[in-house]
Amino acid sequence: MKDSFSFNSGATNMVKLKGKIVSDIIYDHNYSGVHFYKLMVSTERLTDGKSDTIPVKLTENLIDISSSHIERTVCVLGQYHSFNRYEKGKSRLQLSVYASYIDFMEDLGDKSYRNQVFLNGFICKPPVYRITPKGCEITDILLAVNRRSGKSDYIPCLCWGKDARHAASYKVGDKFATFGRIESREYYKNDFVFTAYEVSSVLTWDKDKMYTPVIEQLI
């Protein structure tokens, strides 16, 4: 089983998930004649025992779409993509892992390698620094990550502690790379429940730092 990224110095967007499938496969969309399907994968966090449920989109050549795979353990490699979906005249940012490889596993193995994402892009909105009521320092970043096709993905990222203070000094257009995990959280608005997704950063780099050797060890 392929269990790691084929990392290269030009990589800009990589995801590895290990978890359990917690939904049936449903049809999602058609792009250039290719049918895409969606399922949800739940991964347990290393720190607090909570789980993140992450949408994964894939083509039918990667999985048997006629069968239910709920509760099966899976490893997914791919990229983290965004697109805007218009609902009732409003645009909502949708985030999903687009799978390039998927394999079923007997067990999850080491917890520390269950949810990993690496992004290398540019700051596209002014960072927002804040302190929570519990005293945690956080900086919100919106990262634009270019695809080979010329399109870009817009990924919300959170930096913590000293990284938050450092990230707050960045300007729009600055190069920024981050390694972390994809997190999901529910919130309520107008009596409806929504799910937000963001990347919780563990390590960050600017244009003057070399990240390649570190990422090769981590993934």
C-alpha cells in the first residue's frame, strides 16, 4: 500500500488522511465528462480525542460506488481544493479533499499520521490576529494555492501562539507555506447548523526558510 506522499520541492498542495468512512457515497458533480462522487471520512485528533469529519471527492475508478463502505478504514492521498457554491443568492466557500489515491486498511496505525496537509501559496487577505477568552493567540489567514491548471484554491488557515504573532505581520502577496491538519467545526446561524473547515497549522515557513527537508521527515 502506498502510505506516503511522493514529495518534491515544487509541491504546493498535498493531503493524507487515515480514518473511517462515515457516509454512503453520493453523486456530486460532473467536470469535463468525469463524474465525481462524495463521501465523508472521520479522523481522530491526536491532542483532544475529538474527531474531524472531512468531505472527500473521488472518481469511480478509485472505489466501487455501488457498495456501501461505511465503517471501513481507509487511507486517502490527494489535494485540498476549494470552490464557491451559490445558495439563495449567496456565495459559500466549499472545501473538499480531492482524492488521487485511496486504499482500505486493516487498522489506522500511528495516530500522528492520520490527518496531514501541506500548503504552499500566498497570503490573499490581511491576516487577522485575535486573542480568545481563554487567552489563546490565533491568527486567521486566507491562503491562495495555485494549481497547475492556473486556477487557485483559497484555504482558511489558523496559526497559534508565537506562529500567530509572526503570521500577523504578513502582507497580502507574501509567500507562505504551512503544514498541519484539516479541522471541522459546527456553528449555528439563523437556527441552521453549518460546518466550517480550516487548516490548523503546526509548522509555518516564509520565503526565506527551507521547508523541504522537514516535510520529507514528517510525511
